[in-house]
Amino acid sequence: MSVQGYNPRTGEPFGDPVEATSDSEVDRLCEAAEVAYRSWSAWSAVDRASVLDLVADRLDGESELLISTADSETALGVPRLTTELKRTTNQLRMFAEVLREGSYIEAMIDSPDADIIPPRPDVRRMLRPLGVVAVYSASNFPFALATVGSDTASALAAGCAVVVKSHSAHPNTSRETGRIVTKALADGNAPEGLFSVIYGTQSGVRLVQHPRVKAAGFTGSIGGGRALYDLANSRPDPIPFYGELGSINPTVILPNAAADRPSEIAGGFAQSVTMGVGQFCTNPGLLFAPSSIVEALGAAVTDSTGGAMLNERMCDSYRSAVDTLSHSDLVSLVATGTAPDEAWAGKPALFQVPLETFEANLEKLTEENFGPAALVVTYEAVADIIPVLSRLPGTLTGTVHASDSEHADATAVANELRKIAGRLIYNGWPTGIALAWAMQHGGPWPATTNAIHTSIGVPGIYRWLAPVTYQTWPDALLPPELQDANPLGITRRRDGTLAKH
């Protein structure tokens, strides 16, 4: 068995096939990762940070090869992939800075007090790494959410070892990335086995069930994510499974905004819905808007262009969904864009449905269509959409377009969207995610399997950490993060007060 990469523009094979990883090899790599974790987790945060910087530098140093390979396997284009690779290396450097700053381990110290009821001993708490983490690469971000993407970067930063399941759509990109990362880790004197890459569907099944694996991160389809989630939870020792699955990312365009700037809104929408040929998890696939702006939205879509999608299966699924909607008696086709004459090309499309019809068929009309298509739900009064918004499935983002005179309605809409979305956008579009402490990339099911933690941004590190309390331990035996002298100079909460003490 092997995994073959393909060029989405031609449909022809690209590169040599990569041999699928056997069950015995998955077992060996997980055992090696466990040994490496024991060493890596004992390294100081500052030393781990230096290694992450080295990995970032090495990836930048071979950017031309990586981008060329990824473009041949994904057809995402050199400009997009150049930006994505830089985002990926910046992500590694961001986590290196998080390690140097140190507060991520949430050190807490409570002094003993024999006079309170019940008496309190000396207790000190911090977050510690979980162990070996399984990472499942995404198809749509071959760098930023794949082999050395956000899950891998945050897990290594946390002090965990990582075994990555490569996505079948870009095995050569995964292999080249893995080669560079492995060499950089070795040159940084990181323990052997800290990071490895496996290939093939069966290897991913074996990985999530391996007893050495203590947590998993996944970005992909609802079907694939749910299958792995169920396996993770049916183990004799269930493990956390942080899956990012499907998202329709609703956008509400309020009446005055639609009247004041129809061309601006329509242009921004078309750019967002076709970005990456609509293959973004934050693609705005559902709009609520007054009928007055539909013509402008349709014109913007007509002027837009699609492109080659990531793989044949994804393209077939998208075309089938668009064809089904085109022949549905529930919705009407507003506009289609164009697409280049490429093997697996997806053409932009916009559909329209009245609010009453949408509400009566909500489950059917809120299925994610992964590609450059969207459905606009037309409404008469803002009050009519309020009860519908909270019935939408969980989603990564919710967007509101409003004028200065619509703050009350914008707030009312946001109050409903926040119940189902992890990130709320005002007068913008959801595609494009900042690397930041305050970023939340998550949401209720089916957007993710766990809405508590983000998969992008600094707080992603908390998925791979668990709290441990040390009670009445001698100061010399405590981790340096909890010692009285605070030798690392990090911010800690001591007797309720947060400071560098």
C-alpha cells in the first residue's frame, strides 16, 4: 500500500508514491515518542524555545522547495503558499516567545495557613505536558495546519512529543517538511523520536488507539473527525480529541449597511468566499441579508473566478452539492462565476432562499458545502432572524455588517451568534486568522469536538497541558516555576495576587 500525490490542475500523479506506515512501525514510533517526551518535557522552556526557532529558520531556508512541492500537490498557488509558510514559521517563533515569557504554565502558590477552616497546607499548582500527541494534518493548509502546523507547534512547545498523520492529498509536501523538521530537531540536540510522520488511513486509526498517545488534534471533515473522535473515546483510557470539523460561518448583513455600501460588502464577500477556492474552514457559506443587496452579491460572484480544488474527491463532492442545489425547489440560483479549464476546478456559485423556507428546512440547508459557494437567506425585518440564529449548528465564526445607526440590532444579533460561534467579526470577513493570545478558533459541535480551547493562537498550547498540584514539597524538590525564589522570573499567582513574585 502507498499514498500517491496528484496535481489538481492536471489530475496527473505528482512525485513518487509514499509507502503507507505499517501498524508495527506506528507502534515503534509511538514508543520512541514516549521515550523522547520524558526527556523533552524536562528541558527548560527557554531551551525548547531555541529549538522551535531553529526549526522555523530551517523551514524558511528551504522555502522554495517546500512551496514548489506544495503548489504541485494542492494548486493553492505560490503567493498563497508563500504567505502560509511564513505564517507557519512565525507560529513556531510565537510559541518560542510564549515559552520565554513563561506565564502559560499558570503557576499558583498558596501559603500554608493553620488558622483557617479547614487548615491549608502549602500547595503549588502548575500545568505540565500530557505526553505523546497525535496530530492529523489538514488538506487545505499544507503548512499552517499540517505537518508542522499549529497543533504540532503548540504540542512541541508544551513539552509533548508528536506523531503526525500526513494528509493523503499532499504526501510529498509532508515528507519534505518532515525531513527538514527532523534534521533541525537533531541539530538542536532534541531527543530522537520527538517528532515523526506516518502515512495511510490505517496508520491514523492505529495512532489514535495507541496507549502511548495521550491526546489528539485533528482538522478535517465531520465524517473523518467523528470516526476518530469515537475511537479516542472508546479506548480503555479515553483521551482528549480536539477536532476542528465543519463550519458554515453565518454572516448577517443589516438593512442600513446593505443600503449604504452594497458594492463594498458584495466585493468583500466574493473575495472571502472564493479565497483558496472556498476551501477555508472560515469560508462564509451562509448569509442573512435584505433582498435589496442580492443583486450586488450576485454581480460580485459573477465576476469572480474559482480554481483547482485540493483533490478529486473534494471537487466531486463540491460539484455534486452545487448540482443538487441548482435542481432544488427550495432555493434559486442567483449567480455563478467562472473557473479555469483545470482537472478539478470548482466554480463559484450563489444561491438564494426566503427566510421562511430556510427556517422550515434548516437542517437540510445548513449542511456545509466545502468550496466557493454560499446561500443567502433573505429577510424583511431583523427581528425575524433573531430566533433563527441560535438554531444554527455550531460554527467557528459569526459576522455582522452594520452601519453606525444599527448598534442595537448588531448587539442583538451578536448575542445570538455568540451562542453558536467562537469568534465574532464586525464589518469584516472571517477568512484570515491572527496569530495572537486573544484568538479563538473553535466553536460548538460540529465546528469542533471541544469548544473550550482554540486550535490557532497562543491558547492552543493549553490542549496539551494538565494541572498538577504539589503539596508540602521541599522547595529544592519543586520545579523551578514553583520555587520560592522564582528563579525563572515568570508571572505567578501567589496567595491570590498575580505578579512576578
